[in-house]
Amino acid sequence: MIRIATRASALARWQAERVGALLGESGAREVEYVLVSTTGDRDQTSDLHVIGGQGVFTKEVQQAVLDGAADVAVHSAKDLPTATPPGLVLATVPERADPRDALVGAGFEGLVAGARIGTGSVRRRAQLAAARPDLTFGPLRGNIQTRLRKREELGYDAIVVAYAALERLGLVDNSVDVLDVNVMLPQVAQGALAAECRADDARTIARLRAIDDRIAHRAVDTERAFLAELGGGCDLPCGALARVGGPDGGIVLDALLASLDGHVVLRTRVAGDDPVDVGTTAALDLLDGKGGRALMDDVA
């Protein structure tokens, strides 16, 4: 028996059940799901950076494992803070889905002048504003189904969501336009899953490592190292996407830091072999080489 803690949304359940299925394929005879309500689930109106940013969808799920109510915590890797809580270990990153963002309701090239876009993400808002200064924006929170419904209720021309979420829930249709990474660099670890367990639970660690995708894990480690060097819960819009040339291959990381209004967008590309070195180097280049520290000081 392996008990998996997860949020209760349809997408979170899909993610947990995907990990459960992989564990089953590797020998787990029975999987039980422990549903947990998080801060982000309870407050579906405030912008995420206002109520705590990273961690609002993970802390209570992690605590269920620390308290012994579950053996494994499954998350969207993009929701995880860069520092793993004491007593836990990030044991596996299974295969990664498409990390890109998508517009729902209109194609990027077809957006009318002054189109109104729904998003609660400063990263998405800043990059779209940089590409199309004429666009206007409104808030958007909730699970994927709620956001799709609110697009019509609130009169948005389009909304921005993670393409992987639509794909996993079978919600891709002809109203979906996947955004090129040159227009919209994804959030750190977007499209990836992450599973944690107690650091002293050797049996569960071994089971989770048996389903690890080394290429995806190296990419996520690189992107998380970038965010950690920026400051973990960076309040500025930032994005990163690592491409890995095989299980032990080289890494190319594209990374971005922007002002909240999108008037300033700093980009860098760093290549190397070590995830931490590549991610750290990219962050330092944006901060010290390209003037990003001044942007950080503006929001401090």
C-alpha cells in the first residue's frame, strides 16, 4: 500500500493517479489517495503572489506526508518552493508534458487591438504586454474548468493557461493556441510533476526513484536552481525552460526576468552540464550582467 496525498481538483487527481499508475507498473500492489485542501484552493480570488506565491498549493499536501497521513506528496512541479522542507526529499520527476502556455478563446495572431486577457499570473501578463502593448488584462483564478467558464462570464477575449493542463484533462479544441516560447517563456518546471516523500522512508524513495525520468528531472533541477538564485519566491515575472540532450547530456537554459508592466524584459541563454551551475549562472547573468538587480530593488 502506498498512500498519495494530493489536492482534490480534477487536474491534481489526474496527476496523482498518473504517479499511482506508474508506481503500480513498478510493483506497488495498492494505491490510496489522500485528498487535501490547500490555501490556494480555499482562496480562489486573490492573486497568487498576494496570498503567498509558491507554496500555497503545496504546504498542506507536504504536511500530510510529514504527519504520517500519507507516504507520497504529488504536486505540479511549478507549484513547489525551491527549498524542500526539512524531513522531505524530492524523490522523482516523471515524464514531462508540453511545458508551454496556451491562449484559449483566440489565437495570438488573431487578437484584436485592445483585447482583454484573463490571467492571474504576473509572468504571463508581463510577457504578453511586452509582445502586445495594446492588450488589457483582468484577474483569473480557480481550477481549469472554472477558468474556462469565467472566460465567457467575465467577457475575456482569451485566457492564458498551461497547455499541459488542458491536454491532461482532454480539453484541447480549436479554440486553443499554443504560444511559442519566444512569446511566452514558461514558468519554472511547468508541465512536470514532482513527488516527495519522507527523507527517512528508504522503501518509498526507492519506489519513486524507479519511476524517475532523468531527462525531465535534470531539466526541472536546472530551472529550479535558476529560481532559487533569483530568490525563490521572486515577485518579478520570471520564466525558464531547460532543454536536456539525454539522461546525462548537456543542458541549454533559456531564462527571463521582467518588470511587472512588461516594459523591461531581460533574457539570457546558458549552456553547460551541471543543472545547478547552469541555473545559477543564468540567474546571475540576468541580475548582474543585464541589470535585473535594479528591477528587484524596485519591488523590494
